[in-house]
Amino acid sequence: MLASLFIEHCPNGLAFYINGELQFHTEDEQIYHEYLVVPAIALAVRRFLDLSISQGNSPNEGLKVLICGGGDGLAARDVLRFPEVSSIDLVDFNLEVLELGKTVFAPFNHNSLSDRKVNIHCQDAFLFLSDRIQNIAKSDDLYHVVICDFTYPTSLEETRVHSQEWFQLVRQVLHPQGLIAENAVSPDLNTSGFWCMYQTMWSAGAIAKPMQVCIPSFHQHGYGNWGFLLAANDQAITKAELTNIHLPDGLRSLNLDSLLAAFSFADAIAVQRFAVNIHSLKAPQLLYYLLNPHPNIIESTDRNIDFLDLDDAQEINHLSQSWMRSLEIDPLRLDSLVKLWLEQMQKLHPDFQKLLPVQNSYHTPRMTASWLGSVPQLLGQINLPRLLDRIITRGKDLPPQAISDLKQLLTKMKSENQEEQIEESNDVALNRIGSETFQFSTSTKLLISLTVTMLVANLIAPDSVFAKGSSGSSSIDDARFGVGFVMTTIGAVWLSSLYGDSKSK
């Protein structure tokens, strides 16, 4: 996918945009990159080098770091703050960004992409990891830190590097005590997307801790607080361990106190981590959450959750309860969307079934008969030829055979009306259409089913179905809107299945 790159020259530096979205402003990009890079490298230094020396063992040759994305060279700059790092593999598929990193951005990244420790690979990160796994012969070939500095995903293809399968690959090239740092999304403006990333890391076997920080330029663009994920391969991250790391000199924003504070989240946001599904290639979830953000505006934060204080065993126990279901749901498919809506409706409004025209225990025979008896009367108020004409006009996505049947059905109805020159009720018209001389039973069933579904849904939640009211907005409450939407969506799935079954027969 081609990307649109734009550099804005400002009095106080540069602002870099990809496809119209701010990637960084040189005035405050240090905040972003320090929180993304420094904690992971500092932890790795302590785990692999400092402890080896204190235990009387000879230290390893140095840390091996993999940066996926980060073609601007800014993440590499902060990795190079640590003399303990011996080599960096930087993988970015965008040759233009890499070229900018070597030229325009060089004064800001301190010429990091020209450093002898940095090996640049211009290719897809997924393919790079797959090839790397095949060439691992010994533990010395493993990375100590993997930094995922990808852009905000705007397509299904771009979400691959946030999937369960991606992190399973990452863990295979990572030392058992190694660390992963990931650029995520806003936890307050895209809460579901953020926790989807968090859950996905856990589901792949990584032990993740969420972080958030305020970046002024991001706030100015309406991005909210920004989120990161710091994860361990096998050895969990603890507050005691973080308290004892050594931070390099010259950092602009990050210090030990601000780092520990970054793991604290408002309870109203944190609790929603249990309400999302994991993202995998077989059942992609992330793009759905990013396209349907549900921001959480917290006016007063009286209660916070410090994720460094949470018990990791309890956390994985709570999170894993939804993982099996996640593998079966693709929210970009209509049937999965219906299932998701029904599950949410049952949790939020357990009695919503009482609004539907189905047989419930409290229904009397008279109530049921009243519902059934209303159907012919409702159908009698509809101009079927006009409805058919509108369906054909707007139903470009219907199967060609369905459109053909509907056109023949409309022609038959119009010809009969012209021949007889009398006004027939619609139920009589349908009976005539279903006669032995007219073989369009599937289209007739589709038409009747669609009509009844729309009418029943409109009776339950009028504004949800036909969006009556000023500016097409709805005047009903969330519960009735949900029911109306579910009814309409179920009807669409049902009609699609009906037509498919009839063709197979």
C-alpha cells in the first residue's frame, strides 16, 4: 500500500505525517521514544549484564536488539544511548522513510542509521522474522529486546503485525528472559483497541504491562494520551526490578518516578480489558475496534489500578476466559457481528427478549394470535411493486440470480395489474404470484421475509430501522436501538441464508 509522506517545517522543528496522521513532532518526540525504548533496554541491561557481573559470571558480548518499523531512526537513537548494546537489526519496508531517516531526520536521530552497530533490512517484518527463525542455530542468535515501532494500522493488512501469530514469532526469536516493547494506541480514546493489543500479547504467551503517557503534540491532534505495552517473554516484570534499573543520562522526559506512574490507569478504563477479544489472523478483531472507537471520558479519577501491583497469574486467568471465543469471531463478518450484538445485549439488558415477537412463557395464546393476525394487515399497507423496484435499484450487492428473479417478479406484478385494471390487496397479489404458472417462490419468500422483518423491527424500535427524526438521528434509548439493530441484522442474515439454501436445493 502506497503511503503519503509529508514534512511540515515549523519554527520549533519538524512535524512528520504519514497518510495525514502525525507520526512525530521534533519538539516532543523524545517523550514517545524514551517511553517506548528506554525501559525495555534498561531492563535487559539489568537482566543480562548487571546480574551476570554481580553473580561473578562473565557478561555476554552485548545486547542484540531488533527494531521493527522505526525507519525514521529515532528509536535506534535511544537504543544507542546504551553502550551495552552490541548490534541492532532495523526492519522497515518503507524505503522512503528510511531515506528520510538518513537525511532529513539525521540531525534529530543523531545519524543513528549510519552507526556501525545498525543493520538495516528493507523488507516486511513478518517475512523477516519467519526467515530469522529458520536461521537460529544457538541461543546467541536470539535477541534480547524486540521493539515494535509500527504506524497506526488503518487496514486489515497493517494489523497483521499486532496479531497473536506475530507475537508468537517474536517470542521464538527472543531470549527467554527477553523483553518486548510495542507502540499501541490511545487507551482513553480507543480503549477497546488498546486492550485488544494487550490481550493479544498475553494470548501469545508474553507477560504484558500497559503504559500510558501524555505527548503534547498528540493531544493537539486529538489523539489523547498515548499507550505502550512492555512485555516479558518468560520472566515477569516487577516493580522491584524496575525500581533498580539504571537510566542513561540526557533523557528529556523519562525518569524513574514518571516511569512507575505510567503503569497506572483509571479503573473505568482498566476494567474494560476483560470486555474485548484477541486479534489473530484467523479471526481478526483489531481493525473493528479501531474503526469503532468507544472513548472513555473520565472527568475525575478517584480510583486507579497500578498494573505493576497486579498478580500476573490472576490476570492471565481472567483474560484467558474470552480467548477461545475470540478465535471463533470475526467482527468484520455479518454473522459474527450479530452474535457479538446479541451477547452484549444479553449482558446489558437480560430481559430484552420480551420485546421480540417470539413465544415466551408469559405469552398467552391470545397474544400470540394477535401477533400472527397482524402480519396480513401490515402487509396490506405496503405497495409491493414500489418496494420491489426500490430493492432492485439499491440491491447491487445481491446475487445476480436474485436480482433476475426479482425483476421478473416485478414485471409479472405490473403486467397483472395492467391486464385486470383492478385494485387487489397485496395478500391476494402474493397468492396469485405463487400460483403454478409462476415459478418465483424464492423471491416471494425473500420479499415477504424482508417485509415482515422490517415491519417488526420498526414496531419495536422505529428510529433504529428507518432513522426518523431530525437529521436522521434516533430518539430512542440505547436498549431499544440495540434491539432494532439486532432485529434488522438478523433479518438480513436470515434472508441471505434462505436464498443460499434455496439455490443449493
